[in-house]
Amino acid sequence: MAANPLAAVLARVPDVTREVSAGRSGALWRLAEDGRQLDANVVRLAAGSRVAGHVEPDLDVLLYVVEGTGRLDTAEGEQAVGAGCLVWLPRGARRGMAAGPEGLAYLTVHRRRPGLSIGAASARTTAAAPVVEEREGGEPACLLDRVCPECGRLAPDGPGVRFCGWCGSGLAAG
């Protein structure tokens, strides 16, 4: 990352959504700047498609609907969403999204999650006793079969999960 990063327009969302076929679900744009503290994605769900209900245990997510209509599925029930809706998805809360007949496109923003890595814990010794420190860097390797091939994030666990809870991309049959 540059010593003094510059503020800049990264994308014009109407152009991003217009340039990709309305029948395509998945991430249309992602924030990819080096050294960032946030992750952001513009996601489209094609008409009638959905992101299965799931729980994100670690991250609050802010979601802004940029076009289309659909529904937010929560543990408390369903809520209609449409262009201009701003939705808070608190960590630990069950959530899912379903697109209406014209599809649904939305922007998600959340704190950046460390990437997947495989590494051993390191040990250091103090006067009292050895202390084991886990290396920062993501989920354990045993979860690699749940990594979304499109966005690289961990898909929700459970039977029948067919779409990534982050970008809406289809997951490999497992």
C-alpha cells in the first residue's frame, strides 16, 4: 500500500450492474485495494434466486439495495427490500436474501476478514510458563472445502447450502 493512499471513485454502481447480464448472479464488483480495513462487494441475485439463510458469527454487515426488489429472511420473519433500502445484518443474526421477479443488486460493506492461511502456532516462554500464541490469519485448513470459488470466503455450514452467503455464487456440489 502506498504511504499516503488517495481517496478515489472506485466504481459507478449503475454502470457495474448495467454491464453484466441481468441473469448472472454473483459478485459484480469487489473492493480490492491493498491495505484496506474494509471489504465491500456489489452482488446481484438473478430473478428468483437466493442466498440461503445462514449466520455470520464474526462480522456485522451493512447492506444497501441498489436496484430491484426482494426479501430479507431473518429469524423473526421476512422483510421486503427494494432500491434504496439500507439493511443492518448484525453478527450472530440469521439472515438470507431472495430476489424478486426483476432480480436484486446490493452493496455489502463490512470489516475485512483475515484470509485463509495454514500455519503452526508459535510458542514463547514467560517467567511464569510457556504461552502459545495463535498466528493471526483466518480459518483452520479443515474448512477449505467450504471456501467459495468465486469470492474466497467461507460458505455457511449445513445441508443443502448451494450458494455463497457473501457473493451469491453457486457452490460446488459436495
